[in-house]
Amino acid sequence: MNENPQCSACFILSVRDSMESILDWIKTEGIIFKNGSGSGINLSNLRAKGEPLSIGGSSSGPISFMRGADAVAGSIKSGGATRRAAKMVLLNADHPDILEFIRVKADEELKVRAFIEAGYDLTDMNHPMWQNIFFQNANNSIRIGDDFMQAVLRDKEWHTKYRKTGEIAQTYKAKDLLWEAAKAAWECGDPGVQFDDTIQKWHTCKSSGKINATNPCAEYVFLDNTSCNLASINLMKYLKDDGSFDVKGFKHTAQVTFMAQDILIDRAGYPIESIGEETKKYRTIGLGYANLGSLLMALGIPYDSDEGRTWAASISALMLGEAYKTSSLLAEKNGVFSEYEKNKESALNVMKMHREKAYEINDAHAPKTILEEARHLWDEVVDITPVHGLRNAQAVVIAPTGTIGLAMDCDTTGIEPDFSLVKMKQLVGGGFMLFVNKTVPNALKRMGYSQEEIDDIIAHLERTKNIETAPHIKEEHIPVFDTAVKPADGTRSIHWMGHVKMVAAVQPFVSGAISKTFNMPSDATIQDIYDAYYESWKLGIKCLAVYRDNSKATQALFGAAKKDKTKKPQRRKLPDIRQSETHKFSIAGHEGYLTYSFFEDGTLGEIFIKMSKQGSTLAGLLDAFAIAISIALQYGVPLKDLVRKLSMMRFDPMGITNNSEIRFANSIIDYIFKYLAARFLQHGDLVSLGLAKHDVALQNQPKLFEAQVATARDEHIGSMGQPELSGPPCKGCGGMTIRTGSCYTCTECGESTGGCS
């Protein structure tokens, strides 16, 4: 038994632009992997491919060294036999090799698919053919700052710079680089993005230097050559039978666990002496939690809801407040961390920022007792830290808890919702393990279902993997059981924006960051990922990694078996009493009425169109058309696809409308689907369809983003085969115009609106 075992799970390394430093990096990584942990590193100090060397010749670039380090990592199964080596590799957006770095894993994924098509079974992660696939042991992320994002929004150029001279290496459009990152992530899940200025803003030790990297799962975000030990609390253990949360018990657990973690820093071993020294200077700790998804489900609260987000924020604020209070009390007894005095100002400012965010949590949706205690704790922290200081530079991270979650009997990991209610996990050693969420029956019981009804629902779930079609289940309760991916024959999953909003709600109450997979369905678009980058940056998220279901030829978690393409689709019926809205419109003086009804989750379920006297040919055709569209919606045809096919159709009556958001309609059908798109689709869908101009929500978006939307549409939508956005009617002949450059040209007479060269 090792008297000083390596107890930290998370390491951040550094590398200088020298061969000696590069070899030291790879050696240190190997020791970390051998002892069951993971590490992250930023390679932006390394010269770009082709930059001259002092002894003659040219540099091979960071990606060549990534390949070597990946091969070493692949030969070391961390922990001996149960976990593979885990690593994070980052590159700053101004590095000359950034475009190659963005593409490197996507290109390897093409190789995986080619091998599978050739007959190799690569579902076994130990298959020898994997030795021919590089970069699979690392998560790759690009580090981008506010200057980059502003360049994206303003459609400005972005310069990469040589490492030695600082001269400009290449010039790109910033939005093109971001689009390439989104495209690569769409193809294979990598790279992630990390927002540098947001990370530095919440840095407690600014005087000690910048934060350059993270650990492999991006929850530990701190200085180079430091480490962090992790511990996570199972939130379900604090849910009482009456549905209340045991605040006192949770605080006690957080305090005891935090003190144990602090003691561990001095008792643990470290892979190299310098990491041990740096870790003890800052005494960073990673207290966290798991099973949030199950807690919300058990409470009958949808994960993607304001109530769900405020519960998560309140619990996180409570935990972080208790952790920093404990750290300050430890500092009073045992002394502050050694680098505290030089960083005192930034550390105390961050404490005040945490408290301000605690008071910004929406009281209307929050659990009152939790939030009140969290705010009380933060008042205490801000009062006592100037007196006692802090024992620890960081206190809380939200780790993925994949392995320890199983040991703690958690149905959901970290901050995640459930991946699916019935799922299989692929094991490193081969084979699969089946998991069925045990929280479902408890949630059903709390929501008032009888035991007989619960038994019927669970039996149906086990048989079909889909709770949407279960007997007895009420429509208003289905969102409680929404998961990261759609079940077999199901229609529902948590929208990617639901994942973004949850992380944004919790991020202000985490010292580091949040390990979170931003799940997207297989039919998500590149534009969806591009929009997720913007929303995450705007909402203050530090790190983002997107995974589109089935984007990798092999993946660790699966929902139910892939759907049989020959299976008959099921119709989702509207409730007998349903909500609806009626919209009056006018096209070139012809008045009409559009009535549409909702499913209970607020999605569109049917439409009715009236624009002529009953019995007329037009009325009959519109009735038949509305019935066909309604049936399509109820059988799960996405509204987005209907809008793509049916908007822009051109026939009489066409002309000026009475809707300030849709100035001109090419036809009744064109108007109806532009209106429905603005009413029901997400902003990213509107952008990808070229209809963002008609999105009423744009009135509330920053003007810079409007410009970005227009640019993204013009540059990228055409390549995806989407319809061009029609412009105002021609002043000369009244015909349809289309965008050409920065103006519009009539398709009938060739008249241009002017201003173009």
C-alpha cells in the first residue's frame, strides 16, 4: 500500500517551446495516467508547423507532438484495467495551426467509418485496429476570447500569429473559423470551446498568472502545474419523503467532505515534485454533486424548466457558500493558502461576485428554504473572508461522476439529465451493461399515480423504452421524464438550449467549471452548434462541448436499439380540450384567419385556415391542405422541414401584408409558414432556414447578433441547399426580389435596389 497515493484526479500541465519540455510533458502525463488520473495542457506556446528552428530546419508543429503523446496515452490503461488515459489538449484561436487542430479528430473519424465499412468491428474499444486511429485519448478544445467573438459578430478578420516573431501568419474571417469548429463538432464531437475572458473574470488568483488550460473533462480550471482532488455528493440522499430538501444535512456533508479534501492535499502523493509544490501553494479543492437529474425528476420538475434551473442554482449556491465559509474558518485555524496575500483583492472580489449572483436567482421559482440559507451563507462569506482569508483558492467543481456515480448508486451523473430512461453503457473491456432509471417509480408516486398505474407504466417502459406512449401517463407529466436523447419511437428529448440554460444557471456558483455534454439529436445542424457557441458565450458559460447523437461511429452510451426503419410511425393525438390561438392576416387586401392548436408541451399540433366562403374551391383546398399538415405534425414531421419545403412558394394572392414582421408574402402558404416559423421555431432554426429576419424575438437580440445572423445566413445557408430569403417587392414591376450581395434583384425585370457594385 502506497503511504502517499496520488489522490488528485485532475491535473493541469504546462509546456515550453523546447524539446526537453515537450518530452517532460509526455513523461509526466504517462505517470499521471498510470496512477488513474487525467491531465490537460495548452500547446499554444509551441511553434507552428513550418516555423524556423534555431539549429536550422523547421518545426513539426504541436499536432505532430499531439500524435506522439496520444500514442503513449493509448498504451497506458489508467488505473490498471478499468479506465483509459484521459487528457485535454487546447490550442488558442490565434495559433497558426488552429484550423488543422480543429479538423484533426473529425478527419480521424472518417478513418473509423472506413474501417467499419470494410468489415472491422470497432465497437470493441480494445480492437487492435484502434491503434491506427489517432487522437482518441484526448478531448480537444479551442480557447477563444471576447475579441474573437466580437470579430465573429462584426464579421471581422482574425489573424493568427507566429509564436516566435509575433508576425501575422494567416488571416481568416473569424466566423469562418467558428463555423469550421461547429462543423467538426457536428461530425465527431470535437473540438469543444473555452471562453477565455469569462474564465479569467472568475479567477481568484489573477496576480499569479493566467489560466491556460483545464483537466480532461473541463471542470478543473486553474493555473498550470496544479492539481485538484474531487468529491461529489449524491443529491438524492437529501430528498425527504415529504418532498423537502434536507438543507442542514446537506451543509454538514459539504463541510465534512471539504475538510477531508483539504487534509488530503498534504497527505497525497504527486507525479512530480513541482506539481505537489504548486498544488500546496493554492490548495484547490473540487467539491461537487451528482444525481441532479434524478432529484429534479423525483420532485416532478422538468430538467428544462425555470423551476428546474432555479433549484439547481440554489443548491449550487448553497454548496459553494458552505465550502468557502469552511475554507475561511480553516484559514482562521490553519492559515491561508500561501499565495493568498498577493491574490487577496481578486479572491475577495470573486466572493462578492458569487454573492451578487445568489441574490439574482429568481425567487418565484426557487426553493425558498434553500435559497434563503444560500444567501445567508454568502453574506457570511463576504463578511468573514476579509478577516480570516481563505484556505483554498478554489472550492467547487461539477465533475462528470461517471464511475463514482455507479458506486454511489446514482441514476444520473453530475449535472446531467438522464441520457435515456433505459440505456446501455459500453464497457472498456468489452460488452454492455443495462441501466434502467430507478427514479421513475418514485417520481410517479409523488405525482399521484397508484401502484397499479405505476406498475403498468414501468412494464411499458421496460418493454418499449418509451414512457411517452405508456398507459395512464398524463401529458403534463411527460416533460418530467425528458432525457438527453429521444427514446425508441419517441418524439421528445431535451433541446440543446435546455442544456445551455442549465449550465448557465449553475456556472456562477462553481469555482471552476462544469463537466457537461451538451447533447444534440442526430438531426441537429451545424448552425445549431454555431448558435450554441454564441448563446453559451453570451450567458457566461466557461466551457462547452457538444455531442450530436450518432455523430461517432462508436459511442459509449446508447439509448434503446436503433429504430427499425420499416416500423410504422405512431401518431401523437391532441387532447380533447386543447389550447389554440387565432391569427388574423391580410395579403394584398385579402383577409384570412389562421387557427393553430398546441400539444400540452406547447408544440404545434394542428392548423386550420380560412380565407374564403365555405364551399368554394379555395376553401376546400385550404381545408384539405390544413388536414394534411396537421396529420404530418401529429406523426412527428418536424415543423422546420415543413417550413423549408413550403415557405417561399409563389402564387396569387401575393403582396403586402398587415404584419410588420412579414412585410411581403409570396403566397398564402408562404405567409402561413413564415408566421408559424416565427411563432414556434428556435432562433437557430430560423437562421438555418434563412428566416431570421422574420423572427419576432430578434427585437430583443443585440444589434451585433442581427448582423452576425445575416452574415451566417448569406455565407453558409446556400451551401446547405436552403432557400434564399426573398426581399421586398420590386418597385418597378412588383415582382419577387432575391438577395444578391448586399442588395436585392428582381427575378422578373432585373431591377436592382441599388447600392451594389
